[in-house]
Amino acid sequence: MKTPAPIENARGEEELVKQGWTKQFLASGPRLQEASASYASIGLEVHLEPAQAKDLACSECQPPQPSATIEGWYVIYTRPKDGAERAPNETDELW
């Protein structure tokens, strides 16, 4: 599994998207390890950012400070490795 970015080195989502990263989902523990390994096994680069309260879908679950980190939870970002074909998107035809 890729080592998560330290909190002090965390980047904003806008910066990551500009660099070609796609946000996948929030995870921790075994699910984080499984998802990271699965994405890597299909040839994607995996980047983990410390999750912040603003990443939670439920506004009632958020602590008062949206920038507060959630210990043990990470946002998984992926992108194709250098030289790899781009990932398909919803406008691509299946056949």
C-alpha cells in the first residue's frame, strides 16, 4: 500500500485534479489497503490524502471545523501511470 501523505503535506482537491488525479472515495483500515492494492493491480497510480471533515457526505457528521482531519481515514485518488492509456469515461462507447 502507498504511504499516505503526511497531514502537513496535504494538498487540496483542486490541485490534485489539475495534476490528473481522480477522487475515488474515503476509506480506512483493511478497506483502505484493499482498495489501494486493487487500484494498483489494474495499473493505476494511487495517492492517499488525509480525510478532512469536509470530505464527509453527511453535514451532521462534520465537526465544527471542516478542515479538521479525521484520524485514520484517507481519501483515495487515482490516475493512470505515465505512458498508460487514459482511463475510460462515461462518454466512451463500450463496444
